[in-house]
Amino acid sequence: FAIVPSGFLENFQKKWNELLNSEEGEKVKRLLAIDGKTQRGNGNKNQKGNHIVSAVDERGFCLGQKCVEEKTNEITAIPELIDSLNIKEAIITTDAMGTQTAIVKKIWKKRADYVLALKGNQGSLLEEVREYFSDEGLLKKCAYKKKVEKARGKIEKREYWQTEDISWLSQKKEWMGLKSIILTRNTITGADG
């Protein structure tokens, strides 16, 4: 579905949950977030804490887990987790660690869509996307959404730009099912400006 910069997924999840709790929620696809976490309090000086890759749906239910030795092993655990799940017609999200063409291929072959974070682990792709979004003329052609929230003495402004104009993307064919890219920009300021 899309490759997105990091930071988007948390905001995406929050908005998605709001939608699912609305009347429109019954009409949309289900969301499945795949992420790894190191458990606290179960390691010691001789042994690291358990690192577990989990698949959690929009209701907060854990649908599957894989224990891995280290965070870097998430790349091999994610495809195994996907194999064990029925993800047909779901939207799969991962952080940048899961932004791999082999993972995308597996998601797509199981007839699901994806929203992925894009960081330095996909260097040339990241640079192409950054270059595109740095062009003010192209940015003005993108779909745009802004959300401002005030909480705990701070103002958070979240801006999103989305385009389906990805014909210029040199690696487009490597990312099976890629339809769109999104830029997210979060700005946090004190309530007094």
C-alpha cells in the first residue's frame, strides 16, 4: 500500500483505532501491526532480555509471536510470523526494520496491503522519496491533511502529504503492490508558542 517515513505508524494507529470505533469502522479492512519489543526485567548481566516479535490487531489482540535472539533477527522472524497468520485483506504495518522487499512480497502474495516506515536501512529509496517531497511544486500536488492537538501544555501539529504519483520511483517494481508514498511531519511546541 505505501512506504512511509518513521513516526507515521503511531499516529496512523491512533487514527485507525478512532475510525474502527466509529460507525464506519465495520466497513474497513482490519489492521495488523507487527513489531518487536525487548521484555524488561527478564535479563541479567550474563543474558539479554527476551526480544519478541508480535502481531497485534486493531483491537489489541496478539495474534502471533516469535521469540528472537536480538532485535536484528526481526527481519527473519517477521516472514515466519506472516506465514503463520491469516492476513488476507488486512493492512500490515511494521517499523523500518520490517521494510524489506522480501517481507513486502510475502505480504502481497498473501493478498494483504502494507504501510511501512522508511528509514536509512533503505538508503537509495529513502533519498529518492526525500528528494521528491523536498520539491515544493510536487508537494503542493499531494493530498494534504493537518491535525493540531493540545495536551499537557504542548501543541502537536501533525501534517501528512500523500501521493500516488510514483511512476518516477526507480525501485517501484521491487516493492510489490506499492501504490502510494506518504510524508509525515510532526511539530511539537509549548502551548505559549
